[in-house]
Amino acid sequence: MSGLVETLTTLVDIRSVVGDEGRLCTALATRLLPSWGQQHVQRVGNSLVVGQRTGRPMLLLVGHIDTVPEQGQSEAHLADGRLHGLGASDMKAGISIMVHLLEDPAVRMGPYDVVGVFYDKEEGPADENGLEPVLQDMDWLSEAQFAVVLEPTDLEVQLGCLGVINATIRFLGRSAHSARPWLGENAVTKAGAWLDALHRMEPRPVTVAGLEFKEVFSVTGASGGVARNVVPPSFDVDLNYRFPPGYSLEEAEQRLRGVAADGDELVIVDRAPAAPIPDDNVHLDRLLAVTGAARTSKQAWTDVARLAAHGIPAVNYGPGETAQAHQVDESVPVANLDIGFQALRSFLTAE
């Protein structure tokens, strides 16, 4: 078993469901202290920043250490060339590569100040994301010329990311006895035509910098009703909207309000911006050349958007498989670990 696989096995077996990342943060700090020393391993809550500034150009390696809630997964195990376990692809495979890169003398002594940012609560609400307090408390990180977020990308270099707005659409009716429904108004069936139209709505392709993103509206939950013999007076629909780079949050919200216009009330629950695609960045050019990876769009939200808001150009590149994220039997190809490590090692050690 290679060192990368051993590290990933250990990381998977230290459970770190969103909001409960303390043990893993401590384990990572303990692991990296011998290489960096106390002064250069800084903890912010259950997030960790590892590295130092020496005046060389600064590059960041960024990854979240939390996972989605457990679904009965077993301990980490190998089968058919894959390592299985909660968080294996999303994104402890990327975290294991970060650890090994930060321990590598060639990376530490190379032409760049390489700083690792391990953060918590990515899988929860946007306003609780652990990367934000790290970027605020350590504002020197905004001096970085480039960042690689090791989210699952199937070893593609995925640029930009979708923005996201979560909203609740409320349809209002009037309660009545279910034997005499004409005395009220059924809020659930009132929403039927709107739901049917949304069901038929196709993803809208949008091209940005030669890359195709898909704008999508998805109903992700619904609730309503008082009792089986009462016409429901209200019906709430959870709407998740994913929008491409180029839309501001305000423009995206207006787009959502237009789609939700048939509802009686709308409440924005949370929102996060899309990420721009870095323009004329020499480090992006180097990364594409070194990896030989496909240049594709990120059809999801990641913290490249948050980094961009702090003035740090960032892209997604990681060993995990996007299709494996949040799966019950989540896994990652073992071969991807070495491929990703060697590619990023070359990127970080060559000018």
C-alpha cells in the first residue's frame, strides 16, 4: 500500500461529518507539525493554515475536511483498485495529496511559497463555511497569485463555478373541510401548474470563455397540509437555483424571482456567487500544461468563488470523481492519487 493510500485510509477513518471536524483538524496539525513547526501550523477554529511567507510567489492548496452526514458506510477498505469510504472522493483524496505535497522537501524548497488551507463546514450552509473566517483572520492569504482547490474533478482542470440561491416559494390558499373543498382553496393543487412547468423546464446552456455551463432550477423539497381531512391553506416549495458565471447575485435573484412569480411569497434562504474564470494567469497556463488535463467548466458551486471574492484566482483540480460525491458507497480510484500528486508536485516545483 502506497503512502498516499495509507494517508487516505487514515483520513477516511477519522470521521468528520460537517460540524464535527475537530478530531481530523487535530490529526492533520499533529501530522504536519514535524515538517513545519508550531509557528507555521496555525489553527482557526477547526480549520488549519500550513505554510509561511518568504517573499517567493505564493500559491495555495485548498481543501475542506468535512463530509456530508453518514449513510451507514463501513471503515475505509480497498476493492478492485478503489478505496471506499465516506469522503474518499469528496474530498479526502484531495486532502491526502495536500498533506504529502506539504511534507515534500522539493515543494517546500521550490520556487513558491506553498500554503495549505484545510477548512471546515463546506458541506453546510454558505454563511457557516469555515473558509471565510480563515480568509478574514489571515488576510495575507489574499497575496496569493493562484489557488488550486482539490475538489473532485476527475483529474480535469475545472474552471469557474456555478452560483447558487436557495429559496422557499410559498403558495397560499384557504383551509376548509376536505368534504367541502369548494369552501376553501387548496394551496397544494394551486402550485400544480407551476410545478409542472418547472418539471418541463430544460437546463439552459450558457457559454462563458468557451466553456459551457448549465443554468438549472430544481425543486429539492416541499411541505404543506394540516390533516388528512383539511384542505391545506399553505404549501412551501424549496427551490435551488444554479446560475453561471457572468450573473451577479442581484441579477441571479431577479431571474429566480421571475421564475417564482406564480408563488405568493418568496424567502431567500441563502446564496453564494458564481466564480469567474481566471484570465491571463500564468499559473493556470502552467497547470494546464503540466497536467495535460482537459479544461472544463465546474457544474457545481465550490469555494473558488469565495477565493475569487478575496482577490485570489482559483481553479478546481482534484483526484476525486464528481459522480462519487455524496454516494452511499463512495470511492476513489487509487491510481488517481499518484497521478494528481505527481502533477501538482511538478506544478509546484517548476517555474
